[in-house]
Amino acid sequence: MRLRLRLFEFEDLPWFPSVIRAGMMDYLRFMISTLGTYRPIAPLLAEGLARTGHSRVLELGAGAGGGTETVLTALRAHGQPAATILLTDLYPQPAAWADIAERTRGAIGFAPAAVNALAVPPELTGFRAIFSAFHHFPPAAAEALLRDAVRAGTGIGVFEGAGKHWVELLLAWTVLPVAQLLLTPFYRPFRLSRLVFTYLIPLIPLCTIWDGSVSLLRMYSTAELLGLARAADPEGRFVWQSGKKRHWWGPEVTYLVGWPATTEK
């Protein structure tokens, strides 16, 4: 799919009710974690940590932290036994994050205050990563996000849990909404509001269908990702690579990774 449209997503709107946003994020966290969406990119992330000398992944735009535990486990299996992850977002989700932090005994922590991915506070260090959220940024903002990582001299990985194919859009309209209706009662932590706005007033599934469809249409291709990286790093301070990694059962992850050129062997 080469089409790329700049449509809006409900979760990006400042006035969008937080209870609906949280319900949508809970669904994404459950699905990404259950399916192990980002397991295929663990070697890339592990290499980024090794090349930059970091042991912590600084996750930007973390949402509800979906898949983070899977990523941590995979990282530790790929030569990073001391790896930790710090979750950050412009719209923090401390309730969801606290649950993850407890389960991982603090290996996955979080910053409770809002963090702008375009201007990350210098005290928040680590190899930067953004999962399933880079498409939210229009080109100028996406370039600024990458430029901020270059300016800070830290590595960065951009990962989207799709290959941008029409079949993925079809799944977003058919199979995934049914899965959401069937699985919602099993999300943890339990929230009564999630049931109300899924079954009685189905705002969560309807907004999820819209946002999921728009996410695919807004995704950058691998060539566009490299173009943004080169525009953000005109002096070539970083080494960049972009591509797709396929999960063993079929789905793809689109990625862009970059780290300081001085780390190249």
C-alpha cells in the first residue's frame, strides 16, 4: 500500500475523553502483548543498546505500554540481560504503567509527567524507541522528533507493527473488532468504564476501528522514513537503516533505526 493520507485520529485530539482513550490503549496493549508484535525487532533494539552503551530503552509515545514486557524479555534473550525500559507519553497512563512496573519488579518504569517526544528532557536518557506511534506525527514533527535524538547524540528506533498492506486494513474492519468484543472482559486492570463504553455505548470499538484504519493510511513507507532521517540529520552524524522484519507467523514490522556514526565498527 503506497497511499498515505493525513486523516485525524481520535486519540490525538486534546478534547477526546480520557476514559475512551484509555479503553482504546488497553485494547492495543492486550493485542500487541498477546501477539508478540514487536518480538522480531528485538535484535535491532539490542544492537542499538550495544552500540550506544545504554542499558535503558527510553520509550516515547508509550500509550498503555502494549508489548513492552515482550520486548524486554526478547532484549534480555539477545545479549542485554541488564536492559530496562522507561515509559513516557504526552498523555501519561500511570494506572496502566504502574501495573506493568509491578509485574516486572521495576524493570519497566515510567515518567509520570507528560513528555514531549519532540523535545525530550535531557535528564531522560537511554536509547529512544517509539512503537506504533510514529505515524501520529506529520512530516515536520516526525523530522523534529528524529532531529532531537540526533541533537542529543542518542540512538533511536522507530517501529510500526504493520507492513502497510491492504489486507491489514481489511482485518481492521472485520476480524479485529470481533476480537475486541470477545476479549475486553479479560483486560487487566479491570475497569467498569471499559465495559460500559464497549458494550452499552460502543465508543471504544468504533473509535478503535477508525483510528486503526487511519493509522495504516498514515504510516510512512521505508523510503519515507529514510527521507525523514536524512532531512533530520543533514550532516550524517547518525547511521540509518530502514526496512521490514517479518514475524514467524506472517505479520511485518516496519522500522527505522539510527545511532551515532562514531559507534560503527
